[in-house]
Amino acid sequence: MHRRRRLPDGSWGPLEKVGSIPTTEDQVMSLGEQLAQEKMKNIQKDLLINNLGSQLTKLKLDVITMKGGGE
């Protein structure tokens, strides 16, 4: 967006750029970064879930072994 300021003598000054609207390319880059961050979060969650599942399975096997069910 552009605007003109009134000068002390009452005339209008040159056009000045006010603020900026992100370009489509800027928006796509920003969304791409956000998407990559969300994907990383999901990968970390999946790894945590898989790790917890493995630990739970090991604990179940330990309990079965302690009860003598593995004999």
C-alpha cells in the first residue's frame, strides 16, 4: 500500500510505501516451513509411541515369564 504525506507548504509529497503484503512466494515458503515443523513433530510422536509400545511389550513378556507362563 502507498500513501502521500502533506508537506509543510500544503502540497503532496512523494508516494511512500506503507507496510507490506507478503507475496505468494513468501506465503508458500512460510507454509512450507510450518508443514515441515508439523511433520517433524508427528515423526517424534510416532517414534515415542513406537518406543512406548516396545517397552510395554517387553514388560508384558517379563510379567508372563515371572508368572511361569513361559515354561
